[in-house]
Amino acid sequence: MRREWWVPVVVAALAVTAALAFASRPGKPLFEARAVIAIDASFLQKYPDLPRPDHMMQEAEKDGVVARVVEASGATTEALRASLSVYTLDDPQSRLVVRFQSRDESQAAGVVTAMARALVERAVEMGGAEIRALEQRIEDTEKSLTAVRRIDNQTSGRRDAQLSLDIVATQWQMRMKLYEDKLALRQMRSTYYYNGNVATDDIAPARRRGASAATAAILGLALGVVLAALREAMLLRDRSETAAGEASDPD
């Protein structure tokens, strides 16, 4: 049987070639749409109470988020459950990918767009405690700065140089603090950022070719093994008949 190893290989190769040729014919399209949400991983490390990427993947499966996407995209809940996937890329996780497959290209794009936006909204909602705390700190600083400015205006002509310098320094520090906190607030609200872009491809040809080639390879190998076994059996029978003929020959 070892001598016939080439038979299964040849048959499988012929089967795969034929399957690929057959699968390359035009067929019904299957569109896969992808939307990418950028994740500010360094900012997540700074604020541990903000939702992690793993939490966002779990959110994509929850009824409330799915309902938002259904309402925004017009797709059915069953279709979303069957064909939607959300996963992350890189280490640390810096991209959250939303993927959906559909025979309708516009529906595929609409679903991933709706899901990406829903997840960004959920991230802001889930980070509400951190966001509210920072908003309160900004509000308190603005009130304090207003009070210092009022004192500055009221005492401008009745204070010594040192007090004037202290007031100027205090206002500068408060303005810098406001700038830093407002910048942090913007970053916090956009820790998960989606720019609205969608990539859509017709994956039906590649999918058909892959499935057809795999099936053809398995069937080809199986058929090749059978043919190799038959060929080996025929060779053994011929040898046996030849040996029997030589044994019966008086010469």
C-alpha cells in the first residue's frame, strides 16, 4: 500500500482543482461589513473605572444594545444574533471590530454602523461615574476661578505687590487645571471612538472556494485511498497468478 501513496495525492489534487474551478463561477453574493472602534488603551489604564474592551464585547450581546441596533438598522434580532460578531485586536487591546454578514450590502453596512455607535454610547453611559466626577471638578474650579477674579477686580487698587502676584499665580493655576480637566473630559468621552467608516466586501467567492476545496480534498483523499487499495490488490493478484503459472510450468 505504501507504494501507492501517490494515488490519493494525485486524486485529491485533481478534485481540489476541479472544485476551485467550479466555485469560481459567479454566484449569489455574501457581504461582510466591518466597522472599527478605536480604543485609547493608555487612557483606560489611567482611569480604571471606565469600561474595559471585554466589557464592551459583552455589551454587544445584551438585549438593550441589540434592540438599539435593530431599531436603527431595520435588521431582525435573529439576524443580529446569528451573524454579528465583536472582537478586539492588538495587545493591549486598541481596536474593537464589529463584523456582520448579510446578502444585502446596505443592511450589512447599516448594522455595523449602528452597533459601533451604540457601543460608543454605552461606553459613555458605563463611564458615567468617572465622567460626572470630572464634570463636577471642572464646575467647582470654574466657580473658584470666578470668585478669585471677583476678588481681583474688587481689590485691584488696594493690595500690595505680593498679593497681586499670588492672585495672578492662583488664576493661572486654576486656568491650567481647567484646561487639563476639560481635555481629560473630552478624552474620557472618546475613549472609544468611531469615525463612521465601514469596509464592505463580497466574501462569497472566497468562502465558496474554501469550502469547496476542503470538501474536495477530503473526498479526493478518500477516493484515492480506495483506488490505491484496488490497484494494490490487482497487482498482488497478478503476481500471484504469475507465480502460480511459473510453478506449474515443467520447464
